[in-house]
Amino acid sequence: MLSFKILTDNRIGTDCRLMSEHGLSIYIQYGGLNILCDTGASGIFIQNAAEMGIQLSDTDLCFISHGHSDHTGGVENFLMLPGNNCKVYLSGEIGGKKFYSSRRGQKREIGTDPAIFEKYGERLLPVWQSQWIAKDIAVVKIAHNLHPRPSGNIFLSASSGESEFPDSFNHELALAIKSEKGVAIFSPCTHSGIFNVIESCLEFTGESNLLAFVGGLHLVDGCESRDEITSIADDFITGYPYAKLYTGHCTCDSAIKILEKKMGPGKFIMFATGDHYLLP
């Protein structure tokens, strides 16, 4: 069985002890391994994990999906945990770059704190290409680009030295876990587009059956039309009839309503802080 728990998300769940923030962190257990997927925007995920009875110092693998601070903001908090010697897998494209958002007005920096590379460089493992990091667990670089990407990417940029440019999201990775029933994909923000991510993961793992897709879809308010969001639902239903879609974080409320109505509760699940799921 594959288990995953939402340590922090934009939305608060039913457990009033837990805190929420704009960010995402997921705790995964599979094949005897404890895996941390992203660290939210701060150390809140650590406090929530303790309330949920999770010892994060026992984490075996840590995976960072991309360089934005709402996913990397708690990395240093994690690395500082007593008794924690876990390595962190992240894209080699993050180091030396700054990332920005101009959505909702003035441009602001949303990148990863460069100090962590200086302080913890020996524990940060740069990923340049897709690779297996444990039995049946892979970090996947998004190789496909035939399908649409989220329109909200237009507000996002990056810089290296003096040069600023539209963010290509070559720093985005997905986590793919193979089970007997198929592949579960964890893609916390999916800036590369859900179907580009799915196809990249299935191709690298050599599997054809998608078990579940877990993560935000970066469908932000006012960027995709109802028809475009409906098309995502239709294509997911048609292309992956046995898979479930679990989403939250950067999937806006209006998109969630459309997806939920089109896909139905058996196929579409909206997650929130504190939620716990089991996959076969």
C-alpha cells in the first residue's frame, strides 16, 4: 500500500490543531520508506507533522518539486531537525537562479533562499535528468511539452545574473512511484501541465497505467476558461479511466468546482491540510 498525508496546504482540513498556509508539503510512505515531498512555505509542516504523530527525523528521502518558496520555504527547518541526516533531491537548475511573480501587482521574489546551498550543499543532491532514487521510486524531469501549460505561468519569471526571462520551468520535477496497480505521480504545482507531467513519468518508468495524480494544477483564478478546465477533465477521464486525481494548493476554487462536477467524487478528490489517503 502507498500512504500519503497532507502536512500543509492552502486549505485547512477538519483537524483544528493544524495550521495552514499558501504552500504544499506531503508525507509519503511506500516500500518501507518515508518520503517528504516539498516543505511548504515555512516550518509549519513540521509542527503539523508532530500533531499528526509523524516523526520527520525518520524521513528516508526528501524531494523538492521546483524552486518556488511556497514549496522550499521549510527546507532549512527540515535540515535542522535533530537526528535528521536525510539528503534532499532537487533540480540542479534551482541553484544560482532567482524566481519572481508579478501576479496581483508589483513583482516580488518567490525563489529559494540561496543560503541553504551554502550551508547545506553536501546534503542537497542536484538532479539534472530523470533517475531512480530507490526501488520503484523515480525523480522525473519533465521531458514532454506537447500539451498546454497553465496560462498562469505568464506571471512568472526567473533570472540568472543580470538576465531576466520567462520561467521555462526546467527546474520542475515530479515524483513517480511504481506499484503493482500502476504509477502514482506527485507533482505539487504542475507548472509544466498535467499531461506533460503524466506522459514524462509514464515514459520514464516504462508503465502505461496511471494509478493516481497528486498535486496542484496551477489553475489560478481568471486564467483558464470553463471550457479549458472542462477539457482537462475530459482528457483525464478518457486517457486515464482508472486513475484518480487528488488536487489542492494552486488549483483555484472555481476550477475545483468544474473538475469535481465533471469527474465526480469517485475520481476527483480535493485535499486539505491533515488529510490522509491510501492507494492500493
